[in-house]
Amino acid sequence: MAQGMKRLGMPVAALFAAAMVGLISTSWFLNRDALRQAVEAQIRAVTGLDLVVSGAIDVSVFPGSYVSFHNVGLKGGGTTDPALQVDVLTANLRLLPLLLRRFEIADVMMLRPHIRVVREAGGESNWTPFVERIARTMKPGAENQVSFSEIRIQDGVLKYEDATNNVKEQLGDIDLSLAWPSISRSFAATGQFDFRGERVDGSISASDFVAMLSGDRSGLKARLVSAPLKLGFDGFVANRTSLMMEGTVSVDSLSLRNALRWMGQPVPGSGGFGRFTLKARANVVGASVALTNVNVELDGNAAEGVMTVANNGRQTLQATLAAGNLDFTPYISTVRLLASGARDWNRQLFDLSSLSATDLDMRLSAARVTVGPTKLGRTAFGANLRGGALALSIGEAQMYGGIAKGSLGIARSDAVADVKAQLQFTDVDLQTCANELFGITKLSGRGNLGLSLTASGSSPFGLASSLDGTATLTGHDGAIAGFNVEQLLKRLERRPLSGGGNLRSGSTPYDNLNVSVRFNDGIATVEDLRVDGPTTRLSLTGTASVPSREYDLKGVASLTPAAAGGDKGFELPFVVQGPWDDPLVFPDPESLIRRSPGAAPLLDAVKDRKTRDAVRSVIERFTGGPRQPAPEAADNAKQN
């Protein structure tokens, strides 16, 4: 065996020596001009672009076989500006054909290429001749078919311009390896590039490269991975008259807010839009993307349905989705109607820029919905955003133990929000409803609430100050917490000046409650407020300031004839003043004084105004009424 290997090694060594001698002799006698012309011709045959060389040309045969062109420009026959400029373009040659004095390019390396892509109004670009030429030269049976095995790009820059859509983008530090199809019809490219400050890993492969260049149907797989976003596509592509794609698309992002900012899209508010995943069947036609079999998840909210995204001069999103549990709390957490830690309205200006960013038409249904402290049951609603105007429509929502329907509209006018609400709550729990909508904690029972309101302002305080419209409330079988009207009336009926006692304890039950309120520039005027209970009746008139969230009401409380022993019930005027969440309720002192057998004659006997006011003040100390001086007394005191 050793002798056999020795005999075989001798011819191999001789053959290798002969090849080296032939290669060296070829490098001595090689026509370098012919080599350069052959390389230029092959590049022109493959790319369809002419080489414009303005720098030096290096030719090497041994030890490396290559031709390097410095300061190269490639342009089409009908263009003046190069579509591609390269600092150094190196064509590596195949060794065996070179020994036979044939010049064939094995692969091409482009160092610091500057690629410029300009999209025209008709959809074509300055690279259209390049693509058409490749498609012709690579078709089966094409004459003088030439190809490269690989094209490598190092430290490249790509600039994209679309004047029609006013788009300019740039990719930097491009390092790509393009597996150029030679024997196989498939094509693949892998590499990295910088886009808007983020490094992106990408790969793309086509099952039929010639068909894809010709606009025919071809399999396509693409993947882009970056810190803000991961995107994948697996399907088919065609481009006869317009771009068409069909396949499975997947999107994954740790923060949708960061991903949208990275893509140059505005993001509403400052809460939510965190973890995002989407998987769907995509059908792309031109600038429109139709998604079916959608499985989408955002901030833990998962939904299924269909979506359509279009960008025909303006971005449009249409969707019909169904979900189990939805939590909208992250998206409204930054919208504070009341100032933090206070009962005053928030004066921070609204951020309405997101209303003009895109058009939206969404239909959404869910088994359970959470909006801050509010819990909703089965809910179906729609959202329409067009031209800066947002319209929300609630088809039906299980809310506050009842049913809610209505609409809410928000229109943008510069920095001012114009709000219009039409809401109807049927058979709801009044304690929860009044607390969450108005901050009123003293009311319980069940009933119906109707709201028809309009407002305009640049902050929650501005909306409260301009509130107009009407509100109606009918309730039954409930109570008003904070005071016991029956107990109070019976005590004051026996001893009017015995003092009000603790008027802020207990509760007053009612059988029926009727409220009608009209709003005008933030002032709520009570047109009708009647409370009918088993033993008492209440009626109220007056106003309530929405901006300051305070009551200024006067009313009359009376015992029903049954509770008063069949006679006309005892009537007591009273006053409600102070903040909504903790108002003061006290009887009218004038009425108590008049009803007292001893105090009324005393008050009448005092004719002098100052003396009478002083006596009244002393009496009010016993009754628990206000100690503020009467307006006339205050005026006289100032004059004196």
C-alpha cells in the first residue's frame, strides 16, 4: 500500500507543479486589458448596468486572482446619475477557467457601496432596468447566460426616496451576503444593517428568483430582528401590475410604544402599548394589507378576528375583534379628571395629537371589560376615528348591574377638545354609578340615568367650566346617606330650638326618586328633585357648580300624613351646601325660630336691626345653623 501511495502521489505532485507553472506563466503573459474588459462585460451582462470607473484598476493573477476597480459607478443606459457607487469593487476569478485563459467571475465584493433608490410616481424606480436585465439573462435558454455565485456588500449605505409619498429613509453600515443563483433558481440574502439607530438582522429567500424578478408567483421567506421589533413572513409574492403577497405574518415586540416610535408613528398618551404579538394570514395588494385568522395580544389583552391596514395617502386601520377579558386601564391611567390628591378638576392640557395620526374603524366585543375601577360584563362597542374626530358607540354593555347604551364623540379643534355625550343607563345600581361617574357617595338604590351633555375645553377643568346639556334620574327602593330626615323632623317638631343634633349620620330611605337637571356653562340648575319615602318627602331646588364641585341647594322636608298621625305633616326648610363628596346639611334657622313659642315673640319684640341680628346669632348657636352675618348686617357693619 505504501508503494502504491508513493506511485499515486508522484503524478498528483507533478500535476500540481504543472498547474503552478502554468498559473505563473499565465500571470506573466496575461493580457490585463483583455481581462479588465472581460470582467466589465460580465458585470454588464449580469446587472444590465454600465461601469463608470474613475479610479485605479488593480489586476492580480497570483497568488490571488481578482480585478479591483476603485471609485466605480454603475448606471443604466437611460440614466445620468449612477444608481450604485462603490469605493472598491472586486471581482474574484475562477481558477480553472483562468488556466485555460478564460475569464469567469466567481464572486463579487463591494466595499463601501452607496446605493440610491428613487421611486417614481408610476411605481417604477431607477433600478427597474437592472431588475429587468437580470430577469432576461437568468431565464432558461437565455444566450450568454452569466451569473455569480455570491455578491458581498461591506459597510454599505442605501438611500430610498419617494417624492410622491414624501418618504426618505436610509440604511447604514450594511453587511450583506447575497447567494446569487447560478445553478439553482433560488436566491437568499443574509446580513445586518443600521436603521434609525437600531441594528437589524435580516434574511430573505426566494424559491424562484427569476419568477420573482419577472413579477410571477414565487415562494418568499423573510425575517427581520431588531430590539424594538421582530417581523417574519412565509408565503408567496408576485408583482405583475402591483405588489401582491399571501402568507403567514408574525410580529413580536416587547414594547409596541417603542416600536411605533422607531417606525416614526405617533403614540397616544403615555400609558400602555407594551408587550405586543400578532400572528395572522396576510393578503397584501399594493398598499393594502388584509389580515384574517388574527390572533393579537397587547398588554395582556388577547383577541381574535380580522383586520385591514391601508396606506393610500393616509393610514387607515379597520378591525373586527372578539375577546374574553379586556383591561383598558393602562390607556386611561394618564387621563386624570381630578387633580392628584385633591377634589379640584385637573388643569393639565390634553394631548390631542394622536387623533390626527391615523383613521380607525373598529368593532370590538368582549365578555368582560375593565376600565379603571369600573367593571363591565358582556360589551359590544365601536370606535371610529376620522379627520381628528373620534366617535365611540356602545351598542350594549352590562354595566353597574344594568345596561348602558349611547355614544361619545371627541372632536379636535387645535388644542381644544369638543366633547359630546349621549348615554342611557337602565336599571343600574345607583350607588356604584353615581360614585364612579360623579363622585357622589351618598345615594343608593336602583334606577335609570340619562345624560345629554356637550363641553369644550383644553383640559378637564375647561370641560367642566363649559358643560351644557341635561341629566335625568329616576330611582326606586334606595336611600340617601348622611342624615335621617324622619328622626330629625320629629325631634324639631317637638322642640324647634333643641338643636339639629348630629345631622350627618343615619340615612333617609325612599320609594321613588326623580331628578331633572339642566347644565349651562358649568352650572347645574335643579329643575325638579323629588324624593318620596315611606315616612318623609323631600323637594330641592338650587344650583350646583361643576367647576368648583359644590352644592348650593334649598329644600323642604316633611313628614307624610301617615307618619304625622293623619294630620298635615311637619315641614322643615333646609339647606345643602359644600363639596359634592361631603356636603353640609342643616335646617333653615328662620323656620325654627318662627316655630318656637318662646323665640318667635322675642325676635319680633326686638325692633332694632343690630339687636335682632345679635339675638338671631345666639339662637343659631343652639340650632346648629350657620353663624355667618346676614348680608344687610354686614353692609351696615361696614358703613359704621
